[in-house]
Amino acid sequence: MAGRGIKGSGPLVIAEGMQEAQMYEVVRVSDRKLIGEIIEIRGDRASIQVYEETSGLGPGEPVYTTGESLSVELAPGLIESIFDGIQRPLDVVRSAAGDHITRGIDVEKLNKSRKWNFVPKVQKGDKVSFGDIVGIVNETSIVEHKIMVPYGVEGTIEEIQSGDYTIVDTIAKINTGNGIKEVQMLQKWPVRRGRPYKQKLSPTQPLITGQRVIDTFFPVAKGGTACIPGPFGSGKTVVQHQLAKWADAEIVVYVGCGERGNEMTDVLMEFPELKDPKTGEPLMKRTVLIANTSDMPVAAREASIYTGITIAEYFRDMGYSVALMADSTSRWAEALREMSGRLEEMPGEEGYPAYLGSKAAEFYERAGRVLCAGSADREGTITAVGAVSPPGGDLSEPVTQATLRIVKVFWGLDAALAYRRHFPAINWLQSYSLYEDRLGDWFAKEVSNDWGNYRIEAFRLLQEEAGLQEIVRLVGLDALSIKDKFTLETARSIREDYLHQNAFHDVDTYASIQKQFRMLKLILMFHNEGQKVLSEGAFFKDLTNLPVRERIAKSKLILENNLAEFDNIEADIRKEVASTLTNGGM
């Protein structure tokens, strides 16, 4: 025993006799061995945030130090797992204790008895250093788990194994010059410290999500950061689910931080049923889920974010593209506020701690595109997408503003759009992406040189529509010219036929970047051709009633393997628009 508790306030326990303790050291509180972490030290007194329910604790409870930081275990077995905020596997907890997590329950974070087939990638005599890959394990049918040299180890391979081993068996021995270092598949890493890399690189490639409003207008880069603020019911979780399902990332880490239990249940029930569009395998075969619902101890919310980003960094170091979804960082900030209040720290705006901004930056800055550690040049990326739940949809509140100062993409959800059943309810007049210029070359090369022009033209029409709608509200539709009325029609087509996307439709749920380009090209071609014939005397009514307009609207349902159908629609646009001139003047 290192100390004893003298005061408790919810998840905060004050202990004395802690002279030997260190900041962020993990401790065990009471004889129930509740997991806690030291977050403040004053003299021989330590403030401990306990990651479990503290009811029933009283003064004099023993506090045991461990000498370790809060860490995650990194090894084969992470993929397909569902953990709580401090990496306890929920299926193992349920087997041991039932549907509710029993206080003080101690289970293995990863299965240490299961054997994995280890295939070596180095041989005796090879020189290796931190980050070098010594072998691989086929963790799932999709993910090749790369076993890396642990941090701080450098030397010559003395012995390398091949065959079936557990994660705690020795699979390699490295002569470091100061002795022999035994290497296992299992590594541990403290969650509050980012994993090192060689160099941080500028992101140059978009994370294609298949969601048209995102990819076309507000793209996020691989290795970028984005936030999705929006009021209750505006679709934050659905957008994140869509990103997790369809984004072209190789690994998905989904952190449910303080969300409602029924929402996390939907995630846990839905993900195992989803098919990976690239491989046809279940999506869970490249996914790690961390579930920390709103009824779980509040302090564990803070840990869950760091647990998620550390696991993401581990897969990034293998050279993978990782998408991290945090839903919702507002609940994480609320946990910070509660612990700060119990510590009697000076409150900042709306009671949040003064260090809210720096804590948020600390999290998002661990995303990025990097040159991984090791002798081989391999790149890895983490794209971090955090949902923010501002009370009443007030985007001026502290969590949203602190987040917007850090991230480069803002997908602002609009309750008015959601109430009109327009999903994704991302407001195209409020949102922005600061990656547009940096990603322009990629779109020009991989899609078309016209991509940037089409995007600007579509955005201009939507902004023009907003101005024309103000005139219509003031003086009526009849005050507009024929060409302005046609602009409104085109903008409506962009909104309803292009930006509106049905997440539950088998075809419309995802649109490749090539299909997005062809769809946008149809709408703008019809607009430009229509404006020409209107100036030459065509009737507005004849133009807006052309049969090809319905085919433009239904182009979202064209299958990805049938994009040649767009050529037929383009030909029909030219033919039908030209036919309106045969009807005579205005």
C-alpha cells in the first residue's frame, strides 16, 4: 500500500501518503482494486480520477501504486474487438460478469493464450531498429498485422522464429550490443504520449468518403482533421457511420465517447453485419470499436479518446491509412469540466477548464500523414473526425470554437435541413474545407482538369440561389428574370439530385469520385445549354419540363459498373434542349 484515501467526490478520490507517486500513474483504489489515474499532486496528496463507480468508498481506503502509466496493449487481436474506455474487452467482461461491468473486474486486454501464425520478414544477422517490421500475422482476411521492433530497441537479429505463437511468446531476439533483447508480438504504449515517427508530411490526397457533399465541396485530406458540429437529431452519428463504412481508409477506429447507450448498441449491432465494399468481407474485419456510453463512469470518457488515438497510431506506424471517428468530443469535454470542477480549478468559459483548447489540440494534433519510424520509407496516415454536440445547436459555445481553431474541415449540420429530410444535413453555406487548394492537383490528375471549375460553378449557383431566395421572399417569384428562375431550378437540382443522398439505399449510399464528377457534369451541362437556348428565345416552361430532367435526377441510381450510361444522358441533354428552340419565341 502506498497511501490511503481521505476524501472522495464522485469519480475523484484524494489520497495522502503518496510521496513516491508520479503524475498520470495508474493506481488501484480500495481492496476492490478500482482502476484510477493520478491527475494532480500537491505535497504528499494525490488527486486520482477513478475509471469506475466509486459509491461505497469511504475515508481510509487503501491506495496501491503500480508504477505504470495508463497504457494500451498493442498486438494481434485488436481488430474486430470491442473495448471500453480503458481497453477492457466487453465480450470478455460480459462472459465474466454479465451485462454490467462489475467494479474492480480485472480481465486481460488481449487474448494471451490464442496462437497466431507468425511469418518472419527478417533473418539472422539483419540490422533492425525501432519501427522496422520483423514479421507479419494475418490477423483477419483483410488486415495484415505487422510486428514491429519495440521503441528503444536497436541491434542485430540474433534469432527469429516462424510458426504459431501467442502474443507473449518470444518471436525474435535482438543483440543490442548491451545484451540480448527478447521481442514479443505484444507491445505496451502510454496513451497520453504520441508514438514517434520520422517526419510529419503535408497531406496531398483526399480521403474519399463516397458522400457527395463532402467529397465535392468540403473534402478532408488523408491525415487531416475534421469536425461535425450540429444540434440533436441533425445526423452527426449517421454521417460518422457513413464515413466509417465508406471512407477509403484501411483501418477504422470508432470511439463512442459518452454517447447514448441505444446509439452505441446500434453501432455494435450494425457494424458486424456491414460488408466492406472493397473486399465483400464484414467491415468489422478492419475495425476497432471503443464503447464508452453515457451511463459509464465519466472519467473513462477522457481515457477513451486517448485509447482510440493510440491504437490508431499503432496501425499508422505499420503504414496503414487509419480513419478515427470520435463521437462525441463534447461528452469528452464535459468529463474534463466535471473533473476540473471537482479539483476546484479556476473555471473558464461556461465552466470548462481554461486548458480545454490545449487538450483538444493535443488530441487532434496526433492525426496526420507521417513517414513512419524504421529503416524502410513507408507512409501512414490518421484522419481524425470528431463530432461536436453544442447545446441547442449554438456553434459559439466553447467546445465548438476550441475545435474549429484546430481542425481544417468544418461540416456544419443544420437542423432546418434535417427537418426537411435533407441528408446529409451539411449546410453548404456555412461549412468549409481548408484542404481545397492542396487537393486540387490530385482531383485534376485523378478525376478531370474540369473538376475544380465544375465545383466552383456549382458552389456559385448555390450561393446565387441564396441571394435570389431573399428577393423572392421580399417581392415574389415574378420579380425574377427568366434566367434567374432557371438558376433557381439548377440550384434546386444540385440540392435535391446531387447533395441529397440516401444512406439506406443500396446504390445511393455511396458514389465514387468518378460518378460524382459525371453527375455534376450532367447538371451543369443542362444549366449551360439551357441558358443558351433561353437567350435565343426558348420557352422556360418547355425547358423545365423536358423528360431528360428526370433522367438527370435519377442518375444517382446508376450503378458504378455502368457509368457509360452518363454518355447517353449527355447526348439526350443536347438533343432535347436544342429541340426547345423549335417552339418559337418567349
